[in-house]
Amino acid sequence: HTAQSWSRFIESANAPIFGVDKAGCVTIWNRKAAELSGFSKEETLGRQLVTEFITHDCWKKVDSVLQRALGGEETTNFEFPLMTKDGQQIEILLNATPMKESHDQITTVVGVGQDITVMRQAMIHSKQVAEDLTRLIDTANAPILGIDEHGLVTEWNRKAAEISGWSKTETMGKPLVKTFITENYRNEVWYVLQLALDGQESANYEFPLFTKSGMR
């Protein structure tokens, strides 16, 4: 009765659940795993999980996790790429747990997963956007400066370096107002920057920037 309840729970779970035996052959492949991968339970049972359903470059890494689990060591939040029936790749975040049967012998590793493909794609997209933005800022034909909430320089593009004589390396992390603005204008510039940090934009604002040679 308990075994039947356990099987029903696995089958109806809203997460992909895989199981492999000591030989690395699939013993569990629930409905969600079938839905995500396109492979039915009948197509996977008895086949090698690692060599038949995992991308080649991750064979060693995944096999290592399974072997550790068979040795009694649980692994949490392990990412691996699962190949789908149509040749796509989906990213699964997996917890691998050893299962004991009679005589306390570990006979199976059960992996409960989560499809993180969309999240991973979003992260890659965000990274690409950030890289594109960084390139745009650095190659812009206008000086672009950036500060954090403490007024320390976080961005100093190529044009700003060219005009001021201060390289990016020399300015990053320095207080913009105190280090690069003439004393008479510091309060005024800091006030404008504070407004911007609070979300209020200031357009066409002129301020004097000290150059490395002491010019304004």
C-alpha cells in the first residue's frame, strides 16, 4: 500500500522526477519528466540516463553526482542539461537523494528536479543586454559618468577619460564631487546628483570638471 502511494505521488508530482539504479539505468521517469523531455516512460526505462539523455560535455559531472548519491551522499541544487526528444536542451535543477530498500542497501538514486530553462535564458539575455549597454556607454562619443548612492564613481567612459585626462582606473571608486568638481560648485552638483538618485532627472545641466592637468 505504501509503495503504491509513493508511486502515485511520484507519477502525479508537478516536478520532473527521475530514478536510476546502481548501473545508471532509468527506473523512474514520471509524467512531468515525460512532458518536459518528450520521452515517454516506456522509452526511457532501462536505458542509461547519463549517456542517452544528458549532453556529452556533462556526462562526467552528472555521473559523479549519481555515484556520490549511490554512496549515500545527497546532492542539492545540482544543474544539468537534459536532452529532449526533438534534440533541444532543457536545464534542470536537481536534488539527488539515495533511496534504501531492504537491509539498508542503497539501490536507487531519486532526483527531484525543477525546469529552470526559462530562468537560465532570461539570465543569459540580461547578461547580453548589460554587456551591450556597457559597450554602448564605453564607445559613446560623449562623456558618460556614473556614481552610486554614496557619490562614488562607477562609470567613466572612454570619452570622459579623453576629455578629463583621468583614466577609468584612476577614477573608479573615487568621490566624484569631492575629487573632480571645483570647490565652488560642489554643493550645487551634489544637490543635482541627489535629485537624480531620488529619481528626478536633470536635463542640460552644466558643471565644471577638473582635468588631470588642473584645467576646468
